[in-house]
Amino acid sequence: MASKSNVYAGVAGYVGRADQKGTVGVFTRPAETGRWEHVLADHEAYTVNVHPTDPNVVFAGTADGVYRSTDRGKTFRRTNFPDKVQIWSFLVDANDRKLIYAGGSPISLYRSEDTGETWHKLPDPGMPDRAVMPFACRVMRLAQHPSHPGTIFAALEVNGVMRTTDGGESWSDCSSGLIELAQKPHLKSKIVSDTYNEGMLDGHAIAISPADPDKVIVAVRMGLFETADGGKTWQDMELGRFSPTTYGRDIKVSPEKRCTPHSASPPPARTARCIAAPTTARRGNVSTRCRCTAPSCRSRCTTPTPIRSLSVPATTARFTAPRMVVRRGIRCRCRPT
């Protein structure tokens, strides 16, 4: 009997160690067992994506373009893909499930209109080279606006963020605000390039929540940053309030709680929950009410409990439910409604 759920892993080999060799490709196993099978061994694999409405269809982004499985990962074959390039990301259109986007390295976009059987290359995004790296820049993640499917944001490693409003036919640069933030001393970072803007341009993931569709959150080396004006300006979400390590590796929107994006950064994964803060109504020096300040959030806050001995300048709810904030001697709990 076939497994109802499978686990997939893409392996790209050693990074920065040309003299080291290892097993690469795609591995899969049933979720209920621990036995891995090596189902695609010919090429390095950088991403694996299961079709959201048809689990039989699985895409693998490899060093040789797009490979696809139509039997739940048992076998993979190369699609009718026009180029031999690395593929690092996939996006299945939310409205037309036959429409698939793929992001490549060097920076390039491809589109399929038949569930990944055939592909054609989209026009060159024309992004400038901002950091000289030992590898070609990559399209690491794609995020689609929930109400405007032609609007897609792309996180680039290492080149910031770009956006299309016409389904990939043309792209605009959204990185100037990130570069502006990179001039702040605590947001400067240079490891292997020729610029201290490197850290803010080191895009790893990007996400849009249907609960607040005009807000885009990008995960870069220096943390999480958000924009509410289409990428013209970016604001620091100050991940350092929760962890001494702010490296943003991934961010996903919870499928169950759409207003809850999940962020991964070492140490373990963090969750950026809704914002809860005391209001200005006070009894002496202690706030007497709580409210949720997150846009489009449907959480409600219970009656606050005054705390005499605590005075912590936190303003954002923590990572697990029930979400809690402690500020100026007040504890606020928020629960989804």
C-alpha cells in the first residue's frame, strides 16, 4: 500500500570544497518509516516542491534544470526545459494550478503552463550586479500576492529583492531600501564579496500572508525585514529582540493560521506572531488594557494581569500560543478568535 505522505530531501553536495565528493540528488521515504531511497542521483538538487493539489506531482530543481515526478517521487525525469541551469525555487500559481514558475541561477525565471511538462524562459530581469560572489546569484524564493496573482516578489542570493506585476514579463528592483539600511553599522556584513552591503542583499526567503497581503517579509542574513509599499522602503522587524542570532534563513506562512509567519534562524525556528501591547489607559504606573496591534489580525487580548516586579521593554508577542508580552509591569495574553 502506497504511503499517504512522503518526505523528500534535495542534496547539493559540498559547498566551497571542489575537492570533496559526495552523494547528491533527491531522496525520499514514506513519512511513517525511516528508510530513504535515492530516486534522482544524476545531478545536484537545490529544491524539492510537491504540487499543492496533486501530491503525485513533485518538482526537483537541479543543476540540469527541472526534473519532475508524476508517481509521488518514485521516479523523476527531465522535463522539456530549455536550458542547463541551476533551479533553486518553484512557485505554483494560487489560481491556476497548471501555471508553475521556477527561479534559476544565474538570476533567471521560467514558466510552465502545463503543470511542469514544458517550460519557456521569461525575459531577463536585468538586475545589476551588486556583490561579487564566488557563485552566480540565485532566485532563492518566490512569493505571490494573494489578490493580484501577477504580482510576485523574488528573494535573491546575493542581490536583494525584485518584483513583477505582470507574471514575470518584466521586473523592478526593490533593493534600494535594503542597501540604505545596510549603511547602519549593525547591519553591515561582508564575508566573501567586495561590499559591506552583502549581508542585507543576502536574500534567502520571502513571504506574504493573506491576512495582510500588502505586507511582504524577506529573510536575509541580517534578519527579517518588511515592506508595505511594494518594496520601495523596508523596515527592520528587529529579530534581535528574541535571539542574539538574527540570521534569517527561511520564513513561511502557517497554512492553518494565515496571520502567523514562521521564521527559521539559528538557533531553532522562531515564529513571528501577532503584536500585542498595552494601551495607554493606566492605573497609576500600570497599563489596564491590552490590544493587538497587528494589521488585519483577528486575535483578541484577555484582561491584563499587573506584574509589579517586571519591567521588560518587549512589544511583540512571543513564539508559541498562548502568545504573551511583558511590558512595563503588564502581561498581555492574545488568543485567536
